[in-house]
Amino acid sequence: MYNLPGPKSRELWDKDIEFVISGRTNIADSLPLVFEKGEGVYIFDVDGNKYIDFSAGILTASTGHCHPVLVDKLKKQIEKLWHVYAFPTPDRADLCRNLSRHMPKGIDTFAFYCEGSITVEAALRAASSFTKRWSYAAMTHAYHGRTLMTRSLGAHLLPKEFGPSVQVSRLHYPDCYRCPLKLRHPECGLACIEASTDLLQGSSTEPLAAVIFEPIAGAGGIIVPPQGAWKRLAEICREKDMLIISDEVLTGVGRTGKFLAIEHFDVEPDITTFGKGLGSGFPVMVAAGKKEIMNANPYGAAGGGGSSTSFGGNPLSVAAAEGTLEVIEAEGLIRNAEERAGKYRSGRRTGQRSTQPWGCEEWGCSGESIW
Ligand SMILES: Cc1ncc(COP(=O)(O)O)c(C=O)c1O
């Protein structure tokens, strides 16, 4: 068990590296294992070693690997129909109805994609179509993907060798552990967010279409903002007629004890993106928003191709998403996430339900790291 990788992994890894690029991300490059089977929380390599998959397939295996409900749904679908491009299929509207039960007020229109970056790009196209504005604000610590625009919105992935990025107005992520202004919450009065007014004013000559943020920062360092921060940012942006885009590719589908993490912060976004956990590992992502925004011309105009994608919303991914929602509900996984969070926060294993809301005060944001 401790002599990893085993001989079969080593052999297959060497075979793979002949043809596949070497930068498989630091997670894979750090241990050359070759996996062949997953079952619940476990994953097995080709040498028969069994692991607990703490990465959960990079936060996608929300119901575990190969949950029997999903296996059954996918088997049934695979015998019927795999793909029809944008046409409706019998189950797509049901999935949307099911999803809309989990959406913030006003969010009732859905577009399906396969990758997070492409979904964020779609959200931006919808926002620009609606506002007729083309510039955006994003946060420090942000991660929204690796296409040119999503990389530009992100705060970390801009090696100059990739060429110029798109100009973005950069706002402070409300990070109380490493306060960008070296202040302490709550005495700071959310100064980092209050600074957004000046930052927005000073950083763009054009009016901005929207601000995009992760309600809990993910790849840029797991950061839980203080209560009130997103609400205040939303107020500042609304005064400028900017839309609010909550990127929940990582935090959505129940990971934080609510279907969407923004629900912890009492903010109603105009558009949200989510999906890492929606297909339990099967690629399905969603851009969801208010109907008048999502249907704006040209992004959502009838007869146009502004939202088009080759594989989005195909019947197999719809089946996987339906299966995931069914399991999440039947097994109480969102409540489970909330209860686990409560236990970790309190440092106890009492089985009691958490009574505390999210927010950096509860995490000891005045100096201790809880991560
Ligand atoms: C918040 C957020 N947005 C977008 C993305 C990009 O998703 P993808 O890697 O599927 O393009 C990620 C990926 O981790 C993410 O965490």
C-alpha cells in the first residue's frame, strides 16, 4: 500500500505520458496513479489499492462514485438517446422545474453547458446582451476558469506567456483573515466593500455590465466572507445598474449546507452559475438567471445562436442531474453538509445541529485560521 504507485499504475502512466501533455495539474502530477473504479467515497487504482477520494473527482462526485440511482438512470438513458443538440427532450423541462425549486427569487430560466468556464462565459454574454455593456468587475482571489475572459476575471492565472488579458475592474474580496486593508471586523465597517465605490469609479471609463463573485471563494483560497459584505456590494452595484452574478460552479448543489452558497448571505443574484456537483461526475453545468436577462438579444433571442453549445443539456447529462437531485433529496445530503459544518465549526462531535449562521465572526476571523 505504501509503495505507490504500484507496477500497473507506473506502466500505464508511462504509456499515457507518451501521448498526453505532462501538465496534468499538480494533484495528478504529485502521485502517478491510474484509477479504474469508483464506489461511493472510495476509488481503486489498477493495482487494487483502495483510497478515500477526498478530492471527490475535483468536487464533482457529490453523491459519491457510481451511485446506484445514477447508474440505473444513465443505463436506461444510454439505451434510448444520447444527443439531439438543442431540441427539448422528455426530461429537460422536469429537470428545470426541479432546479427552480432551489433557485433564489426571480431565477427561473436555465441554459445548460458542460464546463464551468464556458458557463461563466455564457453568463457574461447574457449580462452584456441585457445591459448592452461589455466591461466587468471581479474580486481579488477570484477563480472563474481558464478561457481568455474567465482567466481575466480571475486574480491568479495570468502568466504573461498566455498573452494579454481583458481589462477588469478589481474589487477587494472580503477576506477577514488576511484583511486587504489590515483592519479588523466588525470595527472595519466592511471598509473593503465600501472601497468598491471608489474602485469602480476609478477603474473603468465605461459603465460596467456586472460584478461577478464566488460567494465563498474556492480556488483562490477558501474564504468565508463576513455577513453583510455581499449585501452591501450588491447595493453598491445596483446603484450603478450593474447586474449581480454569483459564480457557484464550485459552491453550488448543496456543498455548503444550502443548495447555493449565496443563500447564506441574503442576496438575490440576477444570474448564477453552478454544476460541479450536479451530475455526480457527469459533465453538466448550468447558467441560470432571470428570464428577461437570459432571453435578452442576442444571447437568448429566439432563433439566434447566442447561447448555443454542442453538448449542453444532452439527455445523458440531464439524466445524471436528475439522479443527483433525487439522491441529494432522498439521502438528505444538504442537511448533512450543514450538520457536518456545524460540528467542524464548533470542534465538537456531539451530533447536534449547528445553530450558527455562516460568517467570519463565527470562524474567528480576527486572526486564527480555521482551514
Ligand atoms: C468558481 C469556479 N468557476 C468556474 C470554474 C471553471 O470550471 P471548469 O474547470 O469546469 O471550466 C471553476 C473551476 O474550478 C470554479 O471553481
